[in-house]
Amino acid sequence: MKLNICKKNHSLSNSKAAVLLKKAIIIHGRGAPEETFSLLKQYVPSDTRIHYHCFTENVQFANRLHEHFPNLFIGITGLLTRVRSIQSVVQVFPFDRILVETDSPFLRPSCKMSVDPSFPKSNTPGLGVIIAEEIAHLKALELDDVFIQIRENVKEMYGI
């Protein structure tokens, strides 16, 4: 899939402005990972804080991104609960570079509760805890430790 030229030009303008202002950049590269990586390498300094929103790629791509952009964070969504390649990424990617996202109302996590008729049909921010639980499971951590680290990651990513 190719990036839409209007979206690409808009994203490049925003990225250039963010670089000039030393602000973080949020990238949505789903469906065009290689083109996204190429554009980032071409236009974004390697020390820029980057939030790769809705990360859906594999371990090799995650590692390539992180090697070139050490201040990169990947956003993990509800897909983690059902996509093996994303589970593999979470298992090996540095935990201090992972963010939890819901991408509400999309990419709802799957869990035992999702068969309950009262469980939300679409994603909501409150379901982020299910993503955090899956991260805790995959990294063999306590859930509280996941919450603490994710909070620190958000603070570092956005300078807050």
C-alpha cells in the first residue's frame, strides 16, 4: 500500500515543524511500513522522539526502526491479544519503548470477557487495561509494574 500523496505531504510538513520545534512526532505507518521508514530516515533526525502509532509490523521491522531512531516508541493496541507477530514484538522489544493505545473505537482487544453481551462492541479507552494485562503476561511482569513503566514511557515520549 502506498501513502496517499496528500497525507504524505501533510505528514512531512507536520514532521518538519515538529523537528524545528523539537517536539515529538506521531507516525501512522500502518500498511506502508517501508515507505514510512524511508520518509522518516530522509526527513527526521535520528534523535527525534517518535511515537509509531498502532504498530502492526514484525520484530525485524521494530528492531530496524529502533536501531535508527533510539528515541522511538511503539504503540501497542488490542491487536496484541490476537496477532502473534505483535506478541513476538512485545516479548523482545525494550519495555521502556512501548506505549499502550486503544485506537478507540477500532482494534478492540479480545479476551474472555468479550463473549459477554455487556462487553463493549467497539473499543474504548477503558479497555487499555486488557492490553496492559497482555503485556504483563508476555513479559512475565506484575500488572502494577506495567502501569508504572507505561506511565514513565508516556512522560518521556511527550516530555511531560
